[in-house]
Amino acid sequence: MKRILTGIQPSGQLHWGNYFGAIQPMLEAQAGGNEMFFFIADLHAFTTVRDPEVFKKNQRDIVLDYIALGLDPRKSLFWRQSDVPAHSELAWFLMCLAPLGMLERAHSFKDKKAKGLETNSGLFTYPMLMAADILLYDAIGVPVGKDQKQHVEMARDIAQKFNHQFGEIFTLPEPQISKKLQTIPGLDGQKMSKSYGNTIPIFDDEKSLRKKIMSIKTDAISLGDPIDPKTCTVFQFHKLFENPEIAALEKKYKSGAIGFGDSKKQLFELVWEHFAPARERREILAKNLDEVEKIMQDGADRAASIANKKLKQVKKAIGISA
Ligand code: ADP
Ligand code: TRP
């Protein structure tokens, strides 16, 4: 059994790209009996979020979303980063060991700076907080998107440096980038991403979801003409959401028996049905926020008992009384 750990920033409504790219693989790993450690990276989010109300709402939403979608707090460890102060504390020790040059090479920081976005010291030292998140729990597998691979490599580098200097305290983590994972396209056919404003949220209301699906960009093909399913984003979604009639639909595409409009209407039905159980669970959870908070506190207690032990070892090794 492998200990797998990953974090997700609470940064707004989850979309289909997150679902297929991050949530489904995590649920599969959970079902496969792996030891899943999963936390809400709220301290990381504070590098960019500035509105306290939005911040609060995003955090509450992400907890509801994940539990509703199938994350099982009895099987997986699920907590909020800020509830376990050991994350920030270890991050400090790692920052003191991290050469500036290492952090200056971080692509994500360089990209943000190059785009003229607001930068701050938290954003600069972000990889060391992320390293702390991982190293506190002796995680081996860290599933992340391609953009985060370098951060996991930095966690490994700093762990090696620490171990070399102070003794074998940390387990060396590995980034896990799923090769079979595809990039989910957005409304405009580009990668679906909040930053491109082309997302379709998982928990959209009926009217808005219908409208979004109807606005998925398609080629200019006259009604009655054949459509190549391979180049059609709508068809790709039928496949991803496992339309049971996919073979028949493919035939209709190729013979010109279906147009984009009808294919989109069918896609709406398919997706609405697909997320119905999660939507119902989410509504119930939203009415029982005290229960949800208990789940999170329990997760934080369990996470803290592991993290605090590791932090104690670290302090002892560097010569700070623990
Ligand atoms: P966004 O690009 O909307 O800001 P995030 O960077 O917060 O999304 O992504 C969170 C997780 O979802 C990451 O693991 C990322 O790899 C995955 N993900 C996001 N968008 C897509 C996509 N279009 N295709 C596949 N995976 C995605
Ligand atoms: N930086 C990751 C992201 O933006 C989130 C994250 C924070 C994370 N800490 C982590 C991911 C530790 C994996 C392991 O997507």
C-alpha cells in the first residue's frame, strides 16, 4: 500500500477539467485501497486570494464538493492545511535551507512574474510550504498536474539536502503524472481552465449548465452533413461521461444523422444525470455544515498527530528544543 498525498487550492468552482484530471484519479486511488492523504491548501491560496468573503466561500465549497463527489473521510485522511500549524512551521525550517537560486528557478513563479501578476514573498517561497506539506507525512506518491511537477522535485531536493545534513528524517517523494490523463478541453476547445474563463462547473444550476453546453465551440458544418467525431469537443465529452449509446452516436455523426445542437442536448441530459447523486449529497451536506465541520476537525486531529511527530524529529535534529 502506497501513501499518496495531494493538495488542492480552494480557488472557485470546480470544473470538468478538475473532475477528470484530478478528482476521478483520486477516487480511483481511494477505491484501490491506497492510503490517501488529501488536504485543502488554503495557506497556498492566500498567496493570491484577497477577498475574505470569497476566500471563506471557496473553502466551504471545496469541502462540500469533494465529499459530495465521493471522497470518503473514513477511508482517506482529509483536512485543511491551516488547521495543522506544523505545515507553516516546517516550511520555515525548509526556507532557511533553500538557496535563493533554487526558488528563482521555479517556473510557476517566473511565469507569474513574466505576466506582470502581483508577486509576493509567499508566492516566491511557495515551493517550500508545498515541500513541508509532503514531507511531514512521509508521502511517496504525489499526484499533480504537469505545472506542479517541478515543485515536487524541489521537495525531493530539499528533503535530500536536509537528510544529508541532519540525518535520515524525510522520505523522498516522487511526482506522479498520469500518462493516460488527457487535457480536457474547455468551451472554446483550448485547455479548460479558470484562467481562460472557458470552464463548465460540475455543480452548475440546470439553466446555466444547459447554456454552457449549448455554447461549446463547434466547427461550421451544415445540418445533415457528416461530422468527424474525433475533432468534435462535444463528442469527446460524450465519451468521457461514458454515454452508453456512444457507438450509435458515432454512426450518426458519420452519416450526418445528428447535428451539434442535438448532440449537445443529449450531452446535457447525460451530464445532469451523471452528477445527480453528487448534487443530492451536496445539498444535504450544505444543510449540515456542523457535521461537515466535525469531519474536518477530526481530519485535522488525525493529520496533526502524524505531522507533529515528524516536526518533533526535525526540531531535535536541527537542535531546537521540541
Ligand atoms: P485551473 O487551470 O482551472 O486553475 P487548477 O490548476 O486549479 O485548475 O487544477 C487543479 C487540478 O485539476 C490539477 O490537478 C490539474 O491538473 C487538473 N486540471 C485542471 N484543468 C484540467 C484540464 N483542462 N484537463 C485535465 N486536468 C485538469
Ligand atoms: N500547489 C498545488 C496546486 O496549486 C497544490 C498543493 C499544495 C499541493 N501543496 C501540495 C499538491 C502538496 C501536492 C502536494 O495545484
